[in-house]
Amino acid sequence: MKTIDLALQSITGYLITIKRNTIDGWYELEIGIPKNWVYDENNEVKCDVLEQSETGKLINISPKKSDIVIDDLITFVEIIIETNERIAEKEKQFTDKMQEMKDQLEKEAKKYYQELDELRENSFATLSDNFVKGLRPEEPKKARLPRKTNKPMTGTTS
């Protein structure tokens, strides 16, 4: 790669145009960024939204002072990109963590509802049986006498 191509490589996916402001004598960058990305101007660099749609924004990045050069503008755009990539990574981590917690909560809820269903089915049946037994107590069983065995008769037959 050559020098300029190498310098623009980090912002290539976002860079729309490079313009020369001949009145003020500096370069300006037009970049396209997603709609939800954050950015802000500072004391050195100005950001103007040129166009906004449902998918993104077209922003003009320009110096506020004449000693800010194109390299500084490219670095500023890199900062915007890096910041928003870090934000997206944090959002992804948060989303993943929330999904993990949701899955765990769903498992616990399923287990809880299973226990409730078992409790509804078994507890009522047990309590109902106990209720019936309380209404109709069984008579105590009589102790049985041991069985008498017939002894063979020995003797004479008449």
C-alpha cells in the first residue's frame, strides 16, 4: 500500500469524501455512520450532520482552527469508530449476560412450576385420602387364634 491509502485504511468503510475547503484552507471529511452511533465535536474539530436517514447519518468533519490537518481529522474519525465499537462490544456482553440470566431464570421457573404441579396433584390426593380415613376409621382387626391342627388318630377302629 502507498502512504495515503495506508492512512485512509482504518476509516475506509466510513469515508464518503475528502473535500478541500479553499476558503478556509483546510480539508474536510464526510463520513457515514450508523444511526445509533455516538460522536461529539470538541474545541478543535467540528461535526455537522449533513443528512440523516433510518439507517445512518452523513457527517461533515472539519477543523475549527487552521492548524488542524487531515491527519488529525482521520484520527478523530478513528476515535469515533473505536468508541462505538467498544460500546457495541459492551452492549453485546450485556445482551449475552441478560440472555444467560433469562435462560437460568426460565429453567428455575420450569422447575418451580413442575414442583407446584406435583404439589397440586399429590398433596390434594394425600389430604383427601387422610380426610376419608378420618371419616371412616377402620375397625381394629381382631387377633386371630392360631390354627388348630388335627392330630391323626391312632387306635382301633371299631
